[in-house]
Amino acid sequence: MAASEEFIPVGKISGAFGIKGWVKVFSFTDPRTNILEYSPLFLSRQGEWIEIKVAGGHLQGKGVVMGIANVTDRDQVQPLIGSELAIKKEQLEPAEEDEFYWSDLQGLTVMNLDDETLGQVDHLLETGANDVLVVKAKGDNTERLIPFVMEDIVKAVDLDKQLIQVDWSKDY
């Protein structure tokens, strides 16, 4: 199977649902039910990605439940709990101009307008109003939360140069 870098996490199996082998899924997609639309879907098992086929599913409360082909009872689900679900990067639709997938932003270097390096994007947070870059500086363990607001705060994103330029002071 291919290297882990080719895979984008889209959810995680959080429990068993019912007696027929369905699983509860914490979906990272927006809307949550989009996870059911990916084919193929991959399951992380002992460091390897295994292709699985979704055999139905729906929104259940605040989560998603789904069936996995060839998983037919609750006992088969138990070893899968905690497993990550992913897709291959090429399964994503191309992003529009000035839109980015979170996975593309993670690891990028963040610099301000004074050419000061603020750190690297560790992960992002969804706040409702806008997404937030969690930027960690190496060496001094500084963590900055920078709103991902194009034009106002985020001046440029250059995926080729692995760089995000922001209007943000080192003192914030």
C-alpha cells in the first residue's frame, strides 16, 4: 500500500452501532455525512491503509453510523474502534482560488509582513466565524492562534514555497 502522506484523514471509528456490524463514526467532513460518499474509503490497521467499501450509512444524532462490507456483527467491530478512516488525496475536488484544504496548510511556515518567522502550522481549529491557524514556533514552544481570514490577516498562501504570509505581529 502507498505511503501515509497520500492519505487524508476524514474520520475515526468511535464505537459499535447495533448488532449487525455497523460502526459509529466521528466524521471530520463538512457536512458530516460526506464521509459516506467517498469510494473507496481506507481504514488504518496496524500502520497500513486497507481499502474498505461503505455498505450504507446515515446521520445518527451528532454522529454518523455506517456499515462496512463484510463486517456483519458487533464482535467484528470491536478491533476496529479507534481506527482512522481516510481517502487518497486525489479523491478531493480541486480547491477554488483562495480556498485551501486544511491538509495543504498543515506544516507550512508562517511569516509576518516584517519577514519574521512565527512558526509552522500545526493544525487548524473551526470556530464558526472563521478557521484558525494553530502556529507553533520551534525552540520556544510558543503557540499562536491566527484567524485564517484571507486578505485581512492572511495576505498570501504559497503552497509551492510552503509559506503563509500574515499581517500579524510576533507580540500578539
